[in-house]
Amino acid sequence: MLKNKKLRILVALSIIPGFGCRRVFNLIKQLDDPEEIFGLSKRKLRTVEGIGEASALSLLSFDDWEKVDQIITETENNGSKILTLLDPEYPPLLKQIYDPPVLFWLKGDPEALSKPGVAVVGTRNTSAYGRNMAKNLTKDLAEQGLCIFSGLAYGIDAIAHKTALEHNAPTVAVLGSGIDNLYPKKNAALANEIVKSGGAVITEYPLGTNPDAGNFPVRNRIVSGMSLGVLVVESGIKGGSMITADLGLDQNREVFAVPHPLGNPSGTGCNYLIKRGAAKLVQTVDDILVELPIDASTKDKNPIPEESKPNWQDKELDDSSVKVCEALEEKAYQIDDLSDKVGINTSQLLVALLQLEMEGLVQQKAGKIFELK
């Protein structure tokens, strides 16, 4: 009964005009007992970050509990459940983002949401190269026991989900519509298979919500927010995958991109992310795994063998490369800071770093940060 009270409160907050995710999150954080929310004075509400006069009055005047109960009943009738910020099954990584959803509708196993995993995203209009890379990299991630997060869209998303299922890995699909209004409808069988396999299908959009174009960029923060990292397999310069990559960076997630041949329009976004240092170039799954904070227990019985670390002091390096390695012995440096540290202009420094990367001595991380391997 206690949980039902909290559920009613969170559902109510989700439908009050003027109360976005961030305001509700701040409100919940400030109270020891969320059941006190509807008994707070306007003065107390105004002390919460982001709650002004209008939003405080909206909460104080709320009285549509009949609608709240209707939403809960319709959810039960639909065979789905509502997971809220107050539930222990709410994914902890998602709770860390700026605007975590107050609640979402779920079909499947809520435990899948908290499994360590990677968001695999990309264009709907795939090339043969993109499809192959999506299958191969998702397979390798799945074999490491990682969950695959994506958006159930045509193209790379669907390939990622299907590949995860083929290799018995959990996978989670995040919708841009109501859970009773699955989109795209042709992927309904795939969604059912995800649920049956121990994965989950979720959405923050209420029952009956249509798949409006504006919903998808918003839902992408959930795809990246549940993940340890975001892998962009194939994408043009614009589109949902690029938005997910930017959201991942904002959420302090690792971002990875697959390089594409020049002249391939469906891969220009990946090349752009790599070029500006916003994503790490991925050739093999090792390039992803080395950046993720994953326990050894997460990996399968045949983990990728760890290579012995190369020692730069055993190599014959020129003076510039020696200076760079000596600096990186202390700590990782962003390219501009490293340039100041070693007294080498950025253009020359990039050449030296590229040579060191090719020799396996240095690696680049997102944001043009370099470190010794």
C-alpha cells in the first residue's frame, strides 16, 4: 500500500503543468518522505531549486486524483508497469543525469536496465559496411556480457537488438511513443522477443502517445543515460545518433564512433565526431572495452587476453616524442595543455602523437585527451 501511495504521488507530479523532470527530481531530493509533497506550503515549495510561483501554485491546486488512478489502472490492464525514481529498480546511472525521467512505463525485466552496457545507435538508412560493423561490434559486446541499449528504430538500432538476442545478451529498447503504441509497428515482434528474452522495452511517454518527431531526441537522453558508453556505428552529420552522442558527452559518458570511407554520406557524422575529438575511433571491440569501468566478472568465460603494456623507454624515439612520453608519465593531457607542457606547437605535436599511437605507446580519448597505454 505504501508503494502505491508513492506511485500515485509520482504519477500526479508527472501530469502537473509546469513540472518537468528536473523540478520533480529536485523536489524529491529535498524531502525525506515524498509523501509530504502535497502537504507542503507555497513558501516551502519556493525554496526548491527551479520551482517558481506558477509551478508552486500548479502543485497546490492539483486535485485530479481520479486521472492518476485511471493511468495506473490502464497501465495494469496493458500488462506493463510504471517504474519511478523512488523504486529500487530504477537504474542508478540514469538517476545521475541532469533530467532523469520521473517515471517510465516498462515491459520486461527491470533488472536489465541496471546491467552494465553500451548504447549502440545509428542511421535508419544503412550501408552494407554499417550493417556489418553493427553486427560484428554488437556481437563482440554481447559476448562480453554487456547489455545493449538502443531505440528499436529501423537500421542500426534494430540490428543491435537482434544481434544481442542472437548472442543471448540482455537488450533494452527505449521508445519515443506510448508503450501501447509501439513504433515502428514492424518491429513489434522484435520488441516482444526482447521482453521474452529477459530484456526490457521502456518509455517515459504515457499510454496512447503517438510517435511524434519531437519525442525521439528527448528519449535519446535515456538511451545514453543508462549506458556506460555510446557507440555510433553509422550516422550522417544530422540525426538522432548525433544527438545521442552529444547527450552522452554531456552526461560524461564515453563516446565511440566507427570510421567510414570518404564519400559515404551515411558515415559523415561518425568521421566528424572522430575528427573533432568528440568520439574515440573504434576498429575493434577492444577500443571500447578498455575505456569502460567494467568488472572482470561482467565478461564471459573467454575474455580478451590483456596485452602486456609497451614501454616507451625501450623504443628509439626522437626528442619530441621523449618529451611527450615524459609528460604523459605524470598524467593524461588535453592536446592544448600538452602543447604548453612540452613547448611544442599543436601541429607538430599531433604528428608526434600520431606516430606514438601507431607504435602502440599512446592512446587518444574523447576530447583530444592523450595518455600512455
